[in-house]
Amino acid sequence: MTIKPFEKKIWLSSPTMHGEEAKYMMEAYETNWMSTAGQNINEVEAQMASYVGMKYAVGLSCGTSALHLATKLAGEKFYGMPRPMQGTLQGKRVFASDVTFDASVNPVAYEDGEAVFIDTEYDTWNMSPEALEKAFEIYPDTKIVVLAHLYGTPAKMQEIREICKKHGAVIIEDAAESLGARYLLNGEWKETGSLGDYNCISFNGNKIITGSCGGMFLTDSKEDADKVRKWSTQSRENAPWYQHEEIGYNYRMSNVVAGVIRGQIPHLEEHLAQKRAIYERYKEGLKDLPVTMNPYDAERSVPNFWLSCMLINEEAMCRQVRDDQHALYISEAGKSCPTEILETLAKYNAEGRPIWKPMHAQPIYRSHAFITADGIARGISNAYLDTGRSIDAGTDIFNRGLCLPSDNKMTPEEQDVIIEIIKRCFM
Ligand SMILES: Cc1ncc(COP(=O)(O)O)c(C=O)c1O
């Protein structure tokens, strides 16, 4: 069978609109609430707080702003109000997920702190509890952990929360990718976005529901919610004029964006079911290949299956090299690699993506500490001794894995073609 390129591009994960979004946006327009206040924001905050199971939600311009203010709150909790012209984390370390989007960890730098990257485990592709425990042994004074649930798969929260509790540390939960995913915590099912001390979600255009952009901070603390709302609207003090005692930001959600989100919320369950069906179809369709899907703990978690990913078995990898900008591979019968598959998908007008490149390997963060279950993973080889090879799970998953087209508008027939394209890469 000859495969023809898709006429309409198959996206990795694009916005899926339903109609109500336009109604609520128009409502903002017609009532002239074209602002960072209005009924759509109030509704979206109330509905999301209730869905996630938190008392308060603060609508923000994006997930990154939510993460920034969460990071700043955590910084002030432990280290107090910063000195003028300094971030709250000056000279402080923060433990952070390594395989994540850089928006999880950049706020640590905004606040003048140093992210220390914690290696990944193979069961969920998230922060390794063993590596985190090791990190506390090495840097016992650390008080803040930023944790992401990669591709919508919950991390091992039971273990991670217990480790943090033991060390008196708080968790900034980055649930940007995982809205709708659930986790069994102490025998009780909880939504991601309610599992940390400071919780953040994103409504970016590629997320499971979207406002075109937008983000949210979720908490049970009225004081924290009020503070985030204040900071997000330029930190105005109670005075007749613009009076400021702390640095402010223009981070509040727009009422127009909130209108889109308000129209999307009723479709969240539908999107979750579509994403799960896509994952299951890949799992079945790829089962005879030397690959596995992105894994999850079926007993303790229900992912939102935001992105379906695959990992090529080590023995089925053809040779592939990557520098900071390019990738090359040597094609080999019976084998393949992410570069070959991504390039082939692109040729057929379908969008996949490499696994998020680990933060410790990013040029901007290459000088930061990186901790695996064995300890500090920098400078561990020796020109004069064979010290063996340390396992860096994040880099391994980055090298062998890829994100598959996971758009919920992709039809089963289109997905069958994608599966066939992937199979041919291994021929
Ligand atoms: C893990 C993670 N954290 C944070 C963000 C940032 O969210 P936003 O794009 O809404 O700022 C994203 C995605 O965009 C993400 O995937």
C-alpha cells in the first residue's frame, strides 16, 4: 500500500473548540467586560477550584505566571521578603523535575535561585523518589521542590510527599500538562493540581482544554490566593493612588480568555476520553514492534493521556546522534530511532515531537547540579579509572523516546496510517 501525505496536517495536540467558547467570549464583548475582571473569570475560577478539589483558584495569564508566583510564595515562606532588587531565592537551591518543559523551572531563576535537577524514574517518567531522597542527603537545607507530571502521567506523589514532609520541604506542583489526571493518595483519589502545597495548571493552546492561553494557581489557603491575586495585578496597596510596597506583575487572566476556558470546561471529560482512546489505539497498534508506550501506575493513577509517547527498546535503536541543534541517524533494517520516525511523520504531514530534553542538559542549565539515585551525576568519570557508566534515565528516555501525534481530532483511520508509517520505519 502506498501511503500519501495527509492533506490536513495531523497535529501533536491542537485546540479543539465546540461553540460555547464563542458565546462566552461574545458575552464579555457585549457587556464590555473586555478586561482582567468579569463574570467569565469568576466562573472559571469557581468551576476549576471545584473540579480540582481546592478551595481557591486564581486565574492568571499563563501557567508560567502561576508557577512564578507559586515559586515566589514558597520563597517568601521560607526566606522572607527579599531585599530590594533581589529575588526571594537569592543563594538558595530548589529541587526540580529534570524532564519537563523549561517553564517549570525558569521561575526559580526569575527569583535568583538555583534549580538542582533530580533524575527521572522509568515507571512514570517523572521525578525519581530515590534521587530526591539522595538530593536531600546532599543538600539537606533545601526546602522547595518543583515537580511536573510529564505528559499528564502523575508522578509517584505518595513517596515524594513523604520525603518532602520528612525534610520539611514544600511542593510546587506543576500540573500544566496533567489537568484531569488523578492519583490515589492515602487511599483517596485526588486530582493533579491538588497534590502540592502550591499548585499550578495551564490553559496553553496545546493543553487538554485551552483558553488560547491562560493559567491558574490553586490553593486551600485564602491568604496565598489573596497574595497571588494582588501580585498578579501590580501589587497595589490600599491607597487612593497607585501605591506599591512590593514588586508587582501584570499576570491576571483576561475575561475574554476566561470565556474560552468557560466554554471548554464542559468538554474536559470528552477530551480525556478521546486522549485515552488514542493512547490505547497506539498501544494495540504498536504492540508487535520493539517499543513500549509511556508508562503509568495503573493501580495508583489515572493519567489524562495528554500526549501518547513511545520508547524504542535499546536493541532496536539504529545509530542516532544529536548536537544542540541537529540530529542525524543511520538507517538500519529492523531498527529505528526517534529522529527517523519524526522525520518520516513530518514527510507525511504529521507532527510528532522529541521527548522534552532534560533540563540538566540544556545549555542554560548545564552548570547546575544534577542528582541521580547514586548521587551527584556531574564529574563522575575519571580519565585514569574505569568508573563504569552512570544511568541518567532522563537522557536515556530523551534518546529513545518520542511524542506521537496525539490530537483529539485525529480519526481512528488517520491514526491507523500513523501506526503503519511507524511500522515501516522499522522495516
Ligand atoms: C510542564 C509545563 N509547565 C509549564 C508550562 C507553561 O504553561 P504556559 O504555556 O501556560 O505558560 C507548560 C506548557 O506550556 C508545561 O508543559
